[in-house]
Amino acid sequence: MKRFLLLLVTLAGMLPIFSCLAETEPLFFFYDPSYDPLAPRDEYGIFHQMPRVNQTDAEPRHELRASYYFESGETLIHDRAYVGALQTALFKFGYYCGPIDGVFSNRVADAIARLQKNYSFHVTGTLTLGVRRALHLP
């Protein structure tokens, strides 16, 4: 048992040496998913999977998804990142065909009204909790 602990402590002490070698030697290559030379990047160097970058992809967002649950629809329609996600979800379900720019416009309100009509909600054209749940948004 003492030999095992001594070996473990010795290997832990040598870890910085091996990490320095990892940057220069191809034998110590570790896969980094954020670095892919063939992956598409926009003009800011941000990695994305889509052929076209939306304007709202670089907007500031909450760190935790759960923090969106505590905000009302009136405050969320002024958050460009959330409205961009709303426009993307409406586009995915076939209710919205406009640009994904993060602006809550009349086209977004009309798309929400069509969704509310199809789901038998009270048709208001505003962002309600039922709309958020139907689109799987927080």
C-alpha cells in the first residue's frame, strides 16, 4: 500500500513535465474539440456548425439556463439573444420565415399568434409562458 501511494505521488509530481511535452511532442497529443482547423469560423474566429452565422450568436447570454425561468415575457422580448432563440424555434416549427436578428417585430408577433391559435391558447401575439413551453424555451 505504501509503495502504491509513493508511486502515485511520484507520478503526480511528474505531471507538469508531461504536460510541457504534450505541447511539442505528437506522441502526447490530446484531442481538443474547440480546435479544429477545418471547422467553419466567422470573422471573429468563433466556431459554429451552421453555414451562416446569425446576428444573435455572439450576443451576451445568461450563464445558466435556469435564470431565464425567473424573467417575464416583457423583459425577455428586449433580450436580443433570447429573441434570436425564439425566432429560431419559431422557424424550426414553421411559424416564422423572417430574418433571425434578435428584434421582436410584428412578424414575430404574428408567428406567435399563429402558434397560439394552433395550440388553442388565448391569441394575443405576446410571449407568454404557454408559448415558451410549446417552443421548449425557458
